[in-house]
Amino acid sequence: MLVERGFQVMNVELVSDAYAIAANYLRRSGAIPDSLATNDRLLEIIVKLLQHGEFNKIRLANKAITRFEAQSEARAVA
């Protein structure tokens, strides 16, 4: 198994699904531009949540949206 050899196994389908859900919401709310480009900050949040043990795509997307919006608000205040 790859984990035993020091490689990190990631469920690409789970990340992809969670990203699609979160990005769709954030595009519709105007938080990110409506483009085909991947938002690296959102993707990074999703990957970190996955690494910390969240494996449900809906909860993953919802937590990513919450963190993304909180970071955006913090940046606007700073």
C-alpha cells in the first residue's frame, strides 16, 4: 500500500466533487469569479480538510465554503 511507503493517497473524486459543489456556490454568491480557472485557495482548503479526516463530500464542501468566506472577510478587514 502506498501509505506504508510514505506516499499520501488522496481520493481525487472526493476532492473534485467537493470542489465542484463549493466553487459553484461561491461563484453564484459572487465570492469567486465565474471562470474555468481553479481557485487555488479553495482547493487548498479542501485538501487540508481531507487531510484532517473529513471524507463526506457535502460536509467537506460546506466547511470549505465557511473557511473560504471567513478568510475573505479577514482579508477585507486587514
